[in-house]
Amino acid sequence: MDKNAVIYIAGHRGMVGSAIYRKLKKEGYNRIITRSSAALDLRDQESVGQFFAKEKPEYVFLAAAKVGGIVANNTYRAEFLYDNLVIQNNVIHQSYVNGVTKLMFLGSSCIYPKLAPQPLKETYLLTGLLEPTNEPYAIAKIAGIKLCEAYRDQYGCNFISVMPTNLYGEGDNYHREHSHVLPALIRKIHEAKVNDYPSVSVWGSGEPKREFLYADDLADACYFLMTHYDEKEPVNIGTGEDLSIKELALLICRVIGFKGDLIFDQSKPDGTPRKLMDVSKLHALGWKHQTILKKGVTKAYLDFLESTQALRYAQ
């Protein structure tokens, strides 16, 4: 990408979009277009069309999405399917109509079958049933991948798709019920420490294994692929390393300094037993993550402490 290229980041206020924004600014890109959801509702087809016709971005990072943890996914099933389908349809179609040079669609590791072999290879897509609790979100993301492929096949568009693993980092969502597991644990364990609680309740058995990637590492990988990858097939982005939810909770306890007990609430759903990405394709292209989990969790906790959320959540 030329340093003077006009770049649109859809979803720049989210954890992923804001990390991509920081990365591009660091690399010297200054013609970056952003719009808040209040200024541009990506679900509004006419508004998105007018925006693209006026701004004429050359490159698009499609990081806008309705996201949440296992409870949010399972509760707001219609919204997670409808909103994500409409957002990506509008942005991808208008990128074609307005001659965008290259678009990157950010999917999710939840696109893979619940019981697919581990680690998850890109070729496992659509080979089995999805995890029921986040099926609507996964179907929307699969549709986004296929839409990029279809526009490439029919119109020759250079639209690529990347599949990030579980993410965490600066600007994460720490909502009590609608956040992902790592930020949810940061909040719970922080509250337990400041309120001197004897224990913390952790959803599920603690046995499922998950992989976690620091958001700024994802942004670095996205920039690398935007400048080095032009193929149809999706690319996994992750660390290639995982640990159990129990091990994660214990790590967060050590980072925060909480000495109490962990109580695993098995009445809550576990979700997929294991979800580890095969990142051999990404490694072969020449990219590998830099932030080890303990360092990343420490940085995420410091970001949480600096946010107004931490003060509110401690009450």
C-alpha cells in the first residue's frame, strides 16, 4: 500500500479496528478514513453507498461487527446473524461498486465445526456442524468469506479473508455477561481482589482449551497480509498455542495478585471443547506473533485499570 493511499477502517472504535488504526499510523499512513456508528450506520445500504461514492477508499479493513461472548451470542441470535450479514454485505458490495483496490474481511475462528480435528486448518471450513451457542455469528462470518470469494470469482476483486483466534487487549469489552472469557475473568478477579472476596466463580468446567492473541499482534498480522497476500483462500491468524480456561484463570490470578479460590460453575456452558488454530500457513508466509500471553494479560490488565470501567466495576 502506498503511504498516500486512502484507507477505510470499518469498526475503528472496536478493539480490532483501533489496533489496526494504531498500526497504520505507526507505519506512516495518514489518509485513514473512519466513521463512528452514529455517523454511519453500516446496516443502512443507502448511507454506505453514499459514503463509498464520496470518500472513494482504495483499501478497506472490514473489522466492524456485532460481537460478544458465549451468553451474548446465544441470547441475541437474530441480531448477531442479521446485523453482521447486513454490515458485511453493504461494505463488501460497495467496495466492488466503487473500485476498491483491496479489501480485508475479518472473520472468526468460530466458523470451524465444533468437533473438527485440532489444530484447525483453513480447509476444515464447512466440513461439519457448528457450535450451537454461536452458530448465528459463525454463519454470518462464513457468508462473509464466501461473499469475498464470490466477488473475486465473478468480478476479479482482490478481497481476502482472515480468521483471527480469540482476541484480547487494549479497548476490550469487560461487560459482566456479554464479554469474552479473558476480559470477563480480568473483571471478575479484579473485583474479587479489591473487595476481598474469598473466591471467584468461573463459568463452565474449566477444561475447554482456548488460544489467545493480543490485538496489536493481530493488527500487525493484518497489515502484513494486506501487503503480502492476494489469494482467495482464508488465512488463520493466531499463536498456535493454547491452554485450558482453568490455566488461564490461574494466570490472571497471578497477574492481578488474587489469592482466593476459583469455583467452576458447571451449570454454565463450556462451548467448544478445544479451539486451536493451525497457523502453519501464516508462518510459512513469514509472520509470527510477538506477545506472550503473560505479558499480554499484564498489558490488558493495566489498560483495564486505566479505564473508567475499572473504577465503576469495583463498586
